Amino acid sequence: MPADAASAPALPLKALLLILVIVFVNFAGFSLVIPLLPFYGRELHASPVEVTLLFAAYSFGGIFGEIWWGRTSDRVGRRKVLIVTTACTALSYVAFAFVPNLVAALVIRVLTGFFSGTVGVCQSYIADVTRPEERARSIGLLGAALNLGFAVGPAIGGLLASPDQGLAGFRLPILAAAAVAGLAALWSGLVLAESHKPGAARPLPKWGEAMGFVAGNQLLVRLFAIAFIGIGAFASMEAVFGLWTARNFGWSTHEVGLTFIAVGLTGFAVQILLIGRATRRFGEARVIVGGLAVIALSMLLQPVLRNPVMAVVLMSMLMGGHSIAFPTAGALISRSIGGEIQGSINGLLMATNAVGRILIPPAFGMIYAVGGPDFPYFVGTALVGVAIAFGLQVVRIRDRSI
């Protein structure tokens, strides 16, 4: 952060709005394909496993993007990185709209994730130019932009697609996302001022050192296990939801897209209205367990109730549990470590979450193919049950430390 950041003026509204738009575009692009996956995959002759690989590919690229672009922005400045990555994201959407086969689709999704891996750069930009007392509020808005992108992305994908037209029917929503990203890149070039003097890149995350620290801490190792299991299981439910509803209710992209509007808005409301009150009253550990219990219950009831209205309600419950459990777990991890290792531990946490989103959804695609449409929900419930057991241990550890 520049030396004069503490006395810097408030972050200009137009710059803050643009940063939020970039985060919004990145996560709208990530969620755009959720309602399209089963139908898009069908046109590419993809199996359920391959459909879920399309979902995981974005997160795979994002791991490398967050590391690469964060360090590159230190060397050349934040503005250049945000312009280039947003423009390249737009081009990757155009390529995805005209993809000829599944292999090309997977490669392009990895590249899109790589170019969209700039949340850390956006956070750094805000930290560069915002007074310390305003930083938490501004960075908190990034979470709101993320959830809004998650809500709007599936709406764009689901409502604008026309699966009956084959692959061509998916081009309109994808090109719409490309247009928004392209406009954001142009806007960045016209509006965004440089916030960081080019210099030496930050060191690579010391993940080996962080792994050793986490492994030796009984609280952290359980919180990391919860994050890996829970986030991976949640991503898997996102990935199979379109397949499951198409099989059970004959839903198209339209119905799945409308569902994910409700899902995204639920996550937004929970983070804005509930999470602070809940943690103050019950403490972080119990809130984590409560959120995991909501996730497990929503998974279990989905194939049991098997009702279109309840499918929307239960998927929204799933997002609500996710939105209260995992930000709280991240906050508890941050509070439990010293400032000198915050960067390495938080970097390891983001990587752990991303690996969960990469590895677990394809496994659930295989479970869907082998065990049938309902089996992923029962396996997911059992898996989150393991996370709840870890969460109860976290409660005991925290109670002993008070």
C-alpha cells in the first residue's frame, strides 16, 4: 500500500463502482453456465462427469490467476492488469460462444477462470487508495458484488438461452456476458487511475510453511477441513442441480435460471442481514455448525420431497447455509492467527476452497452417472455430516479457550 494511503481521500465513487462491476462480471461469468450445463453438455455429447468438469475448470484457472495477476499487478500496476484481464475475459466468452467441442470448451473455461482471477487485485486496489477506517466497508461491498453476480449470471444464462436451437441457442447469453466484460474493460481504460507504483512483486505464498502451521493447530486443521468439504459439496450441488431438475421436472435453462436468481438473492440477504447478528449472539463456531446443518438438511430433503417449488426453496436454503457458514469460518481462521502469517494462511485457505471446487464436483458427476440422480444428494448429506462433526469439535475447542 502506498505510504500516503492513510491520508488518502475516500475512494472515488466512480472508481469503486468500476471495481465492483469487475468483480460482478467475473462472478456472473462463473455462474453464467450453471443453468446451461446439462443442456450445453448434451449438445457437446458430454457425460455427467464431463458436465461437472466444465463447472470445475473455471476454478482451476482461477487458482493460477489469483497468484499470477496479484504479483503482476505489483510489478506493472493494478490498472493495467484490470484492463487487460477484463478485456481477455470478454474475448474468452466470445470463444466459448463458438466452441466446437468439449475439449475446447474445457480449455476455454480454464482460461476464463485464469483471466477472471483478479479478486485479490481488486482488493489490493481498494487497499491502495482507501483510508484504513473505510477499507472494511469498501471491501465488504466486494462480497455484495460477488453475490449479485452469482444471482444475475444464471439469470442471463438461463433466460436468454434457447436450448432447442442447439449450440447456437447458447450464444446470446454468453455474448451478452462478453459485451458486459468488454464495456468494463473500456470503462477501466477511461476512468480507472493507477493506484500502485510499479515495483517488486510480492513473494509467492509460503504454502508449505502455512500447511505445517495449520496441521499443527487443532482448531485450524478442523476449520480447513470444514471449508474443503463444505465448499466442495456446495459446488457439487450447483453442478448437478440442472441435471437433476431436467431429469425430474423436465426443466429447461429458463426454470434453472430463475431458481438461481432466488439462490443468489438469498445469499446476498443472509450476508447483509443475518451473519453479523448471528455471530454476535451465538459465536462463530456455533454459527458454522448451524450453517452446515442447514446445508445438510436441504440436501437430504431435495430427493425426498421431489417437488418443483421445494426445489427452489431448498436450493435457496443451501445457499443460505453456505453464506453463513463459510464467511464465518474464514473470519474465525483470520482471528485465530497472527498478522505475520495472515497472508500465507489466507492464501492457503483460498487455494483449499478452490481445490474443493475442482476435485469434488467431478466426483459427484461420477456418483450421478453410476448411482443415479438422487445419490449425489445422499452422499452430499453424509459428507457435510462429517464437516458438522468437525464443527462440533471446533465448538468444544473454542469453549475451552474462553
